[in-house]
Amino acid sequence: MTTGAPRMRHYKDYYSIHAQSYDELRFDSDHEVSSTVEWLLDHLEWTTESVVAEVGAGTCRYISEIELNRPGRYVAVDLNIDQLRHRPSGFLPATCGTALQLPIAAGSLAAYLAIMMIHQVPRPDVPALLLEAHRVLTPGGVLFVKTSSSWDLERRPLIPFFPSTRAVNEKRYHSITDLTETLTECGFTSEVTYRETRDLYQTSEYLKRVKGRGNTMLSFVADTEFEEGYARLVAALEGQDTYELLHHHTYILARKIRS
Ligand SMILES: C[S@@+](CC[C@H](N)C(=O)[O-])C[C@H]1O[C@@H](n2cnc3c(N)ncnc32)[C@H](O)[C@@H]1O
């Protein structure tokens, strides 16, 4: 018998199958979303008339919270229609589309948000994604990227239990130096910030998210490795009512400098 959710082989399957329960499964809790949004609103400015897009918005957790906290004109784009269908009711225009060819007019966005999305775009396509971001931004407009550096990835607490996730993540996450150099080539300046944030989970809730393979990293783990690692994790957390999850992320603020 297999423990937890089935193993997925492709992002598209993962996001469609988990769309309904995605928000309950993810390791970035409401607190993590609010903390990112607060940082963003402190560091970026736009007016009520500005257009802001989240590309790779998923179920729109981040952009819907931004919309609640600052007036503006918002749009969400994602490759996966099932994810967008589960966005909060009444929330903003959402369009199915790819970051490589956006259904957005040139020079129209004050800000473009790419939150835990860019690692899912293969490295050879990253320049095309950045040039497309450059096309849709106004001069001086900002591209915000939330991602994980190799340093951040090394600190993911589930690596000792599911060791194959290390190589999967090293392969798919782009190096920060590479991203900033490519940003420069594509007409942006960039500033990099490292952040550590904390989530306090009930242990049972944390285990439930692990068992449901609450991120794509876990979806790639073979069933036998998963069952064995999950049993070790349950044993390691035995007797603990709560579990403090440390998140390590890297934020890039990139500004369009020429048209
Ligand atoms: C880890 S989820 C993040 C969702 C959302 N930003 C959040 O943090 O809750 C990554 C999302 O990026 C989307 N995605 C991946 N590649 C994409 C692309 N080339 N264009 C648009 N969306 C993409 C996936 O469908 C998925 O919904």
C-alpha cells in the first residue's frame, strides 16, 4: 500500500490533481503568504490606476491578498486552468497563458510578480521569459521574483528524510547569479534579498501536508523512498505537539531600465 498522495511525473498533472486541495497542502501557510505580501508592499509602489500581474499565480493566494491590501488593477496568469478555477471567488481577471508569451499588452504593467514559478521554466527558456517580462512592463516597472537559492535549498528540512529531493531541486532551481546576469542582459537592474521566515504548525497538520506531498519537490519522490522517509519523519516528531518550519527564500527586485 502506498502512503499519501500518488507520485506525479509532471507539473501539469500535479497542479490539476491537487487544485482543489492545493491551498491546504502547501507548506507556505497563510502566515508565509502575508509575510511576503507585507514585504512586497513595503518595497514596491504603484497607483490605483496601475496594472499589476502575477504570472504563475496558481490559486491566486498572493495576488488576492495584495488586492485586499492595496487598490490597483490586478490580473492573474497561469498555465494551469484548474489552479485558476480555485482562486478566491470574486477575485480579479484571471487568464490561462504562458509566461513565454503573455496575453498582456506591451508597456502596460507597473509590476510583474513571479512567486515560486521561475524554477518551473527550463533554463533555456529563462531569457525568453525575462524578455517577455521586459516587453509587458512600463519603463521603470518592476519584476519581483520569489525563489530559492542553492543555499536556501540546502536548508530544506525534508532533505534528510527524502534525499532524492536535493538533486531534483538543484537541477530545476536556477542559480541566483545566473538569474541576475541574465536580467542584466535583458535590460533590468536587480537587487537581491535573502529572507528567513517561520511557521509554527501543529505537528499533525505538518505531517498531513507532507503525506499529501504538499509541494512539487515531494511529488517527484519514488513511492518506496517516500514511505520509508515518511515513517522516519513520524518517528522523529513523535511526542512533539508543534513543529517550527523555517523557510529560506531569495527575493529579486528587478527594474526595467530601457525600452
Ligand atoms: C509553485 S506554484 C506557485 C503558485 C503561486 N505563485 C503561489 O505561490 O501560490 C507554480 C505555478 O506556476 C505555474 N507555471 C509554471 N510554468 C509556467 C509558465 N511557463 N507560465 C505560466 N505559469 C506557469 C504552474 O502552473 C503553477 O501554478
